[in-house]
Amino acid sequence: MHTVLLMAWLMLSGLLLAGHATAQIPKTTADRMQRVENSLIPYVPVTGFNNWNLTDRMAFHRVQGLSIAVMHNYRIDWVKAYGVADTTTRRPVTTETLFSAGSISKLVAAMAAMTLVDRKKMALDTPINTYLTSWTLTENEFYRQKPVTLGLLLSHRGGTSQSAYFGYTPDKSPLPSVVDILSGAPGTETRRVVVNSEPGKEFRYSGGGYLVAQQAMADVSKQDFATFTNEALFRKLGMMHSTFAQPLPKQLDRNAAWAYSENGWFKGMPYVYPQAAPAGLYSTPTDLARLLIDLQNSYRGKGGILSQAAARTMLTPRAPVSSGYYKEEIGMGPFFLQRTDNQTKAGVYFEHTGVNAGFLAYAIGSLEGGNGVVIMMNNDGGASELGKEIRRAVAQVYQWPGFLPDPITPRPQPESVLAGYVGRFQRGPDEVITFRKEQNYLVETINEGNPIYCFPIARDTIAFSDYPLKAYFHRNASGQVDSVRTEWQQTAMRRLSDNELLPNELIRAGRIAEAVNGYRAMKKGLYDLTYMAYDFTNRRPANLDAAKGILELAQEQHPQASIVYARWGDLYQKQGSKSKAITAYETATKLDPNDTDSREKLTALLAH
């Protein structure tokens, strides 16, 4: 009898410990693929909540096309493409469609650098200027205190400037050279890369540091970076649809996806990135999955391009990046992600995200077990959330150890109780939290943000699905809900009456003058106001009346600020008033002769 009870207890404990991963991994590839396609979930899994479908979520997030490669047991399990590579020609995405990989370029560049370390052509702890012959880092007081090395550059600890590069439109001719960009030469739209903080002190993301490493690799190998990486990595791994060449060679360009973005600054075309190591890779999920698997195999000493020592050097955390529910650290190339409560290597994942104009990509692999996924999309907006939803679906279906948060288990409440939570609550001077009821749960929005699903877990207590967090509703003496407070907040968010609108709500209601009065009372700063005006001018659809009202307030409070007139110029251009735009840009450049953006816009207007 005791044996039977013990067996039952062990079986029950096993089910409880398994949490949300109680289902078995589907046995066939087709079943695994179908399960992933229908298992997209929010940040926190929710017991009993209907999963989302991939193509439905593509439409929701307005993502034109994407491609996925799933890794399992150190092999590519399946690859599949969805949507269109070009909305004009309706050319579909295929598994051979190339996407701009953005900063995933850094992970690949770091692996290329480690091949030179393996061949003893470079060392991680030797001053980088030892290897640079075409250009050198200025040896200022920071550099002399502690020389910058390849290892520091690959782990974003070199203290170098230039966090990111934004690329060039294809019509820029000639394209700046790497040396010109490093030097901040005229026409490069960048400043010289310098050491402006203490090397080795802390993590500080630096695309400029990776450009220095790119030039060092080119100088040591005596090859341009695209040729070097093709020989060192791509040919050996069978990555036939990958290149650092910029612009793309014609034979690859015909298979490349077009770029799509809702950002106002986007010029409607794929950008060019001669800053190859920081941002210039074009690839496919299949090719990048091959590279991740090769790195996983090298790490466990089962072959691979790198030695086991080099792979373990790459895949060892060097500095903290962020902490919260997940702990994020930086290695030599990849970032590391694990739950803060994780205690095993099985729950550690290495990854990199890539964002370029009109493109977004995720690449992640497990440190042990041979799991992972690569997702590449030709959109840089909603793709951010869609990619995470797909990544979580893969993690759930393939039961990645310790990756997902523990699931929410809802506790249904009476309709009348849920209805009492519906309403608007003020979180900040211009920030409103809105709860509405949907089925047996709540949907939260913050101003105009995406919906966040919230589930009752006790009376007057809900759990959010966008982060492991609870909130508590407070009732007044008559039993009515009058405020809500998250477990992180000291002060509750009071309920707003129906006729009590915050400035951003007044703008949405078309009551611009009242909204401007609200912002005047809030004493909004110059850059807050001009950013708002920029956003209203360039969002799709634009709100030009709101932009005008905000700029009138900005000019009233900051009559000599050049940025105000620069934003007026943008608004007048959008309204089709060329003469007013010219006058505004002339004023902006007179007030700030270093405003190159306004000067370029003025030159373009005068030329036509």
C-alpha cells in the first residue's frame, strides 16, 4: 500500500514539476512544425488560454514575410517560409530568401575572429593597434590606462564610441570606405571611433568597436572582410546564401527580401551597410542555423570549425548586461539569456537580435542539448513581438529547459466582479491604463499600445501576461473599485472619470488646443515636445494638426532652439509648403550651423 501511494505521489510530483511542459514533443517533423505554427503565446504562458496562429499574428503585427529554421538535437529539424519578400511583385519568401541580419552580424564576425585566434594570427589580449595597419585607435588617456584588445571589442567592453550604425540608401555614391567611417570623414554621417571610457570596466554596446575589429581582421588576413569571412566560415559550413558583401552581389540580390518599415525616417528601400561586422550580413535562417549548430558542436568537442577552447571562450559570460526575470550577460559575440532562478547549464541560451532598416531577426541556441531557432523578417516594427512569440512557441513545443516563465493559472471570477475592473486608471501625467473585459479575462492597453492580456488569479488580483507581475484592485468604502496597484508600485493608480481626459487622449479626440494646454501645464521639455511633433508628423497616418499645436507650444517656450525650426521644416514639407519649409530649415541652420540634417534637407529643396 505504501509503495502504491509513493508511486502515485511521485507521478503527481512529476506532473506538477513539469509545469506547462507536460505534453510530449510531437513525434514527427510535420507535427512539430504544425504545433509551432499554432502555439504562439505571450511572454508568460497561460493555462487554458488559446494559443495564436502564426499567419494570424503576421497579419496582426503587419509583418510582410518571414522565414524560420528550427534546431533540435544538434540538427536542423525543419525550415519554412511565410508571406512575401516583395509586396509589389508578390514574390513569395522561400527558404532561400536572404534577409539583412542586422547585429547578428556581430555574432558571426566574432566567430570569424576566433578562427584567427585558433590559427594564432590574433590574440584576444593583445592591444588591437598591434594588428591595425590601415587605421589605428587614437591612444588617449583611456587607451594608455588599459589598451583595447580584440577580446574587449568582441564583448563590448572596449570603451569605444558609436553604439550603432544606420546604413546608407543605395543611391549614396560613392559608399564610404571602412577607414573613412572609422575616421568620421566628411560624408560618412558618423564621428570618428574613439575610446571614450575605461576599457574593461563594463559592458557598453559598441558597433564602432566591431568596426575596429573588422578592420583588424582585414589587415591581418590581407583580404577584404567579405572574402575573409566567406573563406573562413561560409564555404566551410555550406552557407551558400550568406555574405558580408555590400552592396549585395547581383546573384544574391535577386533572392533578397525587400525592406518594410513604418518609421518616418525610412526611405522605402533596403539600406546598404559597409559597416559589415556590426550590421552588414545578409543570410537565411537555414545558413545561420548551420553556424549555430557548428558552434554548439565545437563547444561540446564534437567537431566544428572552432576548437573547443575557442568556442568555450566565445560562449563564456564576460559582463552583466541586465537583470529582471531573466539575467542577460555578454560573451565574446553572443549574449546569454537565462532565468534568474536558473541553476544549470541546460537552462542557459546564447543569442543575438538583429535590427536594420526594414528588417529584424532573432537567432538563439541552447548551450547544451542542441536546441535553437533562427527567425528572419522583412519588417522592423511589429516583427519585434512576432519573433518573440514564435521563439516562445518553439521553446514550448520542443520543451526547452527553463526557458519560459512559469504559467499563469487563472481563477475565474463572476462576471460582475470582472466588470468592476473595467475602466481607465492614471499611471503618469500623460499615461492612462485601460482595462476592458473579454471573455473571462481582461485586456489592458497603455495609451495606444498593443493589448496585454490579464487574468484573474484571486478576487481583486490579476496576473499580466507580458511580464511575471501581479496587480491588485482596491475598493472604496462602498465596495467600488477606485484604484489599482501593481506589486512594484508604492502608490496606487486612481480611476479616471469618463470626462477626465489626459492630453494624449485629448489629441486622439481631436481636441488639440486643450491637449496643448495640458502639456503647457506639465512643463514638457524641449526634446519631449519636438520628439512628439516628429512622431505626429511622420507616423502613419500622420496627425499634422497635433504636430502643429505641439510645435507652436515648443516655439513659444523655446524661440531660439534650432530643433524647433527643423521640425517645422519637416511639417511644412509634409504639408507641401516648400517655401515655408525652406525658411524653417534656413532658420534652423542659422541657429545651429552643425545641423547637417537640416542643411541636407535645405539643399535638396533648393535643388528642385
